[in-house]
Amino acid sequence: MTCLLKEKLCRIWRHIRRSNASKTQLRTLFSASSLLQNSPSSFCRHRRSLEISEFRSEAMHSSHLLLEEPIRMTSILEPSKSSFFPALTKIVGTLGPKSRSVEVISGCLKAGMSVARFDFSWCDTDYHQETLENLKIAVKSTKKLCAVMLDTVGPELQVINKTEKAISLKADGLVTLTPSQDQEASSEVLPINFDGLAKSVKKGDTIFVGQYLFTGSETTSVWLEVDEVKGDDVICVSRNAATLGGPLFTLHVSQVHIDMPTLTEKDKEVISTWGVQNKIDFLSLSYCRHAEDVRQAREFLNSLGDLSQTQIFAKIE
């Protein structure tokens, strides 16, 4: 019986394509075919009350279509099981170096990923654009819809390691934190993304440096103690031996307020270019501290026009 009903609906759809059906009729047929596809048992149980017949033109030159019997929507919208409704919980997947290929992204979509997160704490817009193009290909091939989330850097202190070579620090060794990002990261010098650190710390303050996506291992993080402030540079003593690997390390200063905006100028540049170009669905606001941060982000998105409907996720970190 289900096959016969499907065949009948197909004939109706073919007729609609050659005619000018009203919006109500189109919505009715769409609901009926969706129910048949997702819950055939429910459709069959209500087939007698459904009473759908083929559309017929009223006249040769008429633009209206008629139904032989009225369609009762309540009979086709009633689900057979609670499982008919899709899960409301969404899964956000971060697309990074190990998960940016079409093959891997397709697997994530099939497994249930419904939002793709692009973390701008590392790499540039060109890199993330390549990943997004792979996402589009994966969405098309799997026929699974996926939203796009832009995750901001926010007021996060970072050590940039452009060479991506592992950096070994020795216990009781000296290391300089400098805002000069032209310098190459090494066991003696760590370039940071903040030029106001020297004004915020004093001798004896403690600074933690760890790998991005911290593993919790003492060998992949280091505790530094401020020994001297020299101009814009902060000279520290390493309290433990560690090897820092990867392109990015995070830096945290104990009991010190760092005066950086939640939505930095770098974040705004990325949003106004990459975000607008790709009409992002979500903005993930890193290190959100109070309601004013969200209001300012909302005002900025609204000012861009195309992103006025973009939703904001406030990350409480």
C-alpha cells in the first residue's frame, strides 16, 4: 500500500510542476510526502482520512487547481512515534588540521555534526577558507546541512611559534616575553600578541605558558616567574623544564587584570571579511565577561548588515 501511495503522490507532484498550485496546496502536499517518507506507518494509518486525489485543472485556461476532496491536515501531521521528531541537541565539531579534508568532514556530517566551528586562534583566513570549501563539498555529497561558526580569539594572550618547531625550556633558565612578533620563537625568546604585558606585571608575578588545547601534562607547560621588566619586554625565570610543541601556546598571568577588549581589532577584521563573505550562522564570543560584551558584539554584527541574523554564543571561560 505504501508503494501505491508513493506512486500516487509522485503523479500529483508531476501534475503540480505543470500547473500553478496555490501555496496552501503545495504546503499540504509537501507535508504529506514528508510524512510518508519519514513515517510510512503513520501515513498508512491515516490514509482513509487523508483523501488526497489528483489535482485537475478547472479549465484549459484556468490558473487554479481543484481538489476532489478537502485535505484534513490534522490527519497527516499526527506522528506515529515520538521518535518522528528530530533531536534538538546539536553537535559542534571543530575543523582543524586533522579534520579538514572532504573525507573526514563527510564522516563527521554522517555521524551527526550539525555545526562546523572555525577557530581563528590559529592560522589565517585563507587556510580556513580552504577548509570551508571542503565543508561545502562534503555537505553537497552527503546531503547533510551544517551551520558555520566563527570562533573569535578574544582577550587571550598567545605565544606565536611561526616555525612550529618544538621549543625546549630548561628549569631555572631565562626566557624573554616580547611583543615583537618579528622575532622567532626559541628557548630564549617567546613573542606574544600583547604589547601591554610589561605594564601589567611586576617582579615575582607568576606566568603560565601551555600548549594550545592543553593536555594537562607538566612536560607540555611551563611556569615562569617575572624576574625583570625591561621596556616592553618581560624577562622571566623558568620554574620547570618543558617542551612546547605546535604553532600556538596560551599564556595566563596569575592575579593580574589584562586590559584587552573581548572583541579585539583582529576579531573585527576577520568577522567583517571572512565572516561577511561566508555569511556565518554563529559567532562564538571567547572569554565573554559581562552582558556589555554581548551587546557590543551584537551592535557590530548589525552594523555589517549581512550578519544581522547571526546568533551569538557567549563562551563563559
